[in-house]
Amino acid sequence: MNAEQILFILFGAVSLIGAVAVISFRHPIYSALSLVVTFFAQAGLFLLLGAHFVAAVQVIVYAGAIMVLFLFVIMLLNLGTLSVKGAIGGKLKGFAIILGILLAIEGIYIATNVLNNTAIAAAQPATAAPNTTTYDIGELLFSKYLLPFEVTSLILLAALIGVIVLVKRSSNDSI
Amino acid sequence: MENLPFSVLIISSIVKILFIAHLLIIGVMAMIWAERRVSGWMQDRLGPNRVGFQGILQPIADGIKFLFKEDLIPDHVDKPLYVLAPAMVLIPALVTIAVVPFGSSITVLGHEISLQVADINIGILYILAITSLGVYGVVLGAWASNNKYSLLGGLRSSAQMISYELTLGLAIIGVLMLTSSLHLRAIAEAQGAYPWHWNFLIHFPAFLAFTTAMFAETNRLPFDLAEAEQELVAGYHTEYSSMKFAMFFMAEYMHMIVGSAVTVTLFLGGWHFFGLENIGGPVWSGVISFGIFFAKTAIFLFVFIWVRWTLPRFRYDQLMNFGWKFLLPVTLTSIVVTGTLWIITGSRLVVGIGNAVAGFIVVSIVAGLLVMDAPKPAMQDSDNPLTPTALNAIE
């Protein structure tokens, strides 16, 4: 077992523990923090793949911006501890069971494939792609994927404007 | 760097880590002393001058006092997060310094060792990522204290840090475009020996915006609304005492030192100064380059203190207006102007002039719009010296 494998197991374990903690903690602040831990572990996994840029962006965008906003909202609303009964209603229970079964089937499928080594062999060419440096990503974004990139930014802009319009109107009404 | 033998790499890394971490902590002590003496000087009083020569051992006395105070944890706090928060403030401040190149290189026993702990490709992104985490400690400390003043301080702080982080990130883009690298060492090397080649002249508006955002990120005056004494007692660290308070305190100074070091690397030419860094052999040139870097950082730190004891605190709406309506347009314009002029002319001089002119125009336009848009004096407290017009004067 080399250093890379040890680090992979470490990051993978931390990521899984964090993910389980997100849904097991009763208090939303602790859940949000567990999610931050998961994001960090995933950034570590990206680093192991050599995708430095993606790792940094993962921390900047998810851990640094989005989760801070989550915390901000949780603190502002001062959400208390959630009770289990309130969190999972009777109607959602059936839905949850169906989704759980689907997830279990998917897990078993992946596990069997990994044991047969077919999935790993199939995924090998994709993971071996060399274009992971910032320079390569930038070049791809501004040449091959220019249209998707611009469309994505337009969607984000539309969402931004939508939020501002909604907030503006309500504040005018109250005054 | 890559062709070092493994043992040399490990030993040199450990030495560098120990050196820079201790330098940072000693720097914090020196800064606390300097701040108290300089503030005393600016207010025409003495400041601490009893412990040691000119009071230079005062921070040690303070540290001993903090360590021996009772480590009080109030009953009404959320204990795990209350204990975690000071560490989460301190750690981001400490680990950022790892990627800052604090000198050129030293040749010891035939091995060329660069004066930088971790020479990574995504240096700037790493700094931005770690800086964006600094807010967690403040927010968690505020929330875990279970105190209304603390919570208000934490909310203010998180809103402020999120707003100014945008400026912080965008102000660097111009520098990146001209260097075409995220490598901090490459950026420092690309700036050359003479002050008129350094980035702060080429990207003057971005430099000012970056420095301002850096002040905001450290939560210091004139941006210390998170701990405005008159309104919030001590803000997010109201409930903290003894060493836990000291950790918040140390983190603030550490943020200042690291912020200054990053600014020096990005905008003020790193360890370059009129070719002085090349004098004197493979060993001494490294030492001299470190000395130059240290001196530049120290001068910048003095500016931090200077600003703190000169400028009054912003009002909260002014703070937000300033961040979103001044700094953001200035940095965005700077990006467009830098990119366009660099592609067309390829001359740093033209880019520099264009940036300065564009920055001036944007500031005038925004200032004009704000003055026109300002509420009528009847609605505003007319005796308040910090109306939006006065804010423009500060800018």
C-alpha cells in the first residue's frame, strides 16, 4: 500500500463519515459543518487525482461561499433542533423507502462490477485524461466549451437578477 | 526544487516550516507591541514602556497573564463549537503563509533551496480558498456564544467578509492575466527589480481595492463593525476570555501579517529591490532577499496600524455600499481594461495608464450617482459627519 492509497482511504473515510454526520446530527449548524468536512475531503480526493484547480474551486465555492451562506441563513432564522418525527413525515416515508431500494440496487450493481473489475477497466480512459491543469481548463472553457460556459453564466445571471427583483418588490411593498 | 534528494527535501522543509511558523508568532508579538506604541505615539501618550527595553517584553507579560487566567466556559454556550471556534480562526491564518515565497533561494551544501514552504501551482487559489474559510471561526464563535451581541457581530462579519472576498478575488485577476500564472513565485519573479515595474503601478486601482478588501478581511478599523465596541460590546468574542480570547486576538494580527506578505508578493515586487537581492553570493543573496521581503512587509504592517488610528469606523450601510458600489465596479473595470489593452498593445505602460484613467472615471461616475441618489438631508441625520458624501471624500 503506497502513500497515495493511504491518503485515498483517509479522504474517502472522512468524506463518508462527514456525509453520514450531515444526516445524523439533529442540529442544522452541526449538519452544515459536517458538509464542510465532506467538501474538504472531496477536495483532497481531487488533489490525489491531480486536479488541483478543481480542488481549489471546490473549497472556494462550496466550503468558502455556499456553506457560509447556509450558516448565515441558519443563524439568521435561529433554527432549533429538529425532531425526527417532524423531519420525516408520513407521506414522505413511502417515497424514501422506494428511493432507498433504488440506491441499494445501484450500490450492489457498482459493488459487483468493481469486484469483477469491469467498471474500473471501462472507466480507465476517462480518468487518464491529462487536461487537469488550470491552463488546460481555461483553454478548453474558452474554445471547445465556450457556448456551454456562456450559457451557464447567463443562467446564473438570470437567477441573480430574479432574486434581486423579488427582494426589491417586497421591500417596496412594505414601505 | 524538484531535483533535491528526498532527505534534503524533508529536512529543509521542516526547517522552513519551523522558521516561518515561529517568525509568524514572534511577528504577532512584535505587532501587538508596535500597535500599542504607535497608537500611543499617534495619540500623544507613551503606551506600554515598562516591561523590558521600551516595553518590548509587554506581549510576553500579556501572554503569561492570558495563560494563567481561568479558562472560563459560560454555562449557556454550545460547548463543542465554543471551544472549536478560536482554533478555526487561528488555523487559516497560520497555514496561508505556507505558499508565500519569502525570498529567492539559498544554496546550502550544494543544494539550492527556495525560500518557500510549498511551491504549488495554484498558489493564489490556495490563498483565496483558505481566506474564505477564515469566516467560519468568527461565525461559529458568534453563534456558539449564545449571546445577542455576539450573534449580531458574527452576522455582520460574515456578510462583510463575503462581500469583500469578491473584491479580493477579482482584484488579483489583472495580475494573473499579465503574469499568466497562478504561481506566487512566478508572479514575484515576473515583477523585476525596479519599483516602476511592480504590479501596484500597473494595476493601481486593483491594488487599492485589494488592500481595502484585505483590511476588511482582517476585521480591523475602519471595517471592525463585527466588534464595534459602542454597539456590540466586543462583538463575536464577547463571551471569550483568557487564552481563547487571545487566540482571536492573535489570529487578527496573523491575518494582518499574512495579508501584508501576500500583498507584497502580488503587488510590491516580492523580494526585489533595485537589484539589491542579487548581491553577495548564493547564500547571502538569499538572506538579503528575505530581509527585503521582511522590510516591505513591516512597512505595509505599519500602514495597517496607521490606518487604524487615523480613520473612523464606517456605518454598516456605508460599508456595504463601499464594497458593492465602489470596489466591485473598480475591480471589474480593471479586469476589462487590463485584458483589452494587453491584447491590443502588449505594453505594461499602456495598461498601467489605462487602468489608472479607467479607475478614476469609474470612481467619479459612482460617486456622482451616489451623491444624486443620496437621501434628502431631512431624512438623514444631518449632523452625522459620515454621510455618503463624506464617504466619497474618503475614497
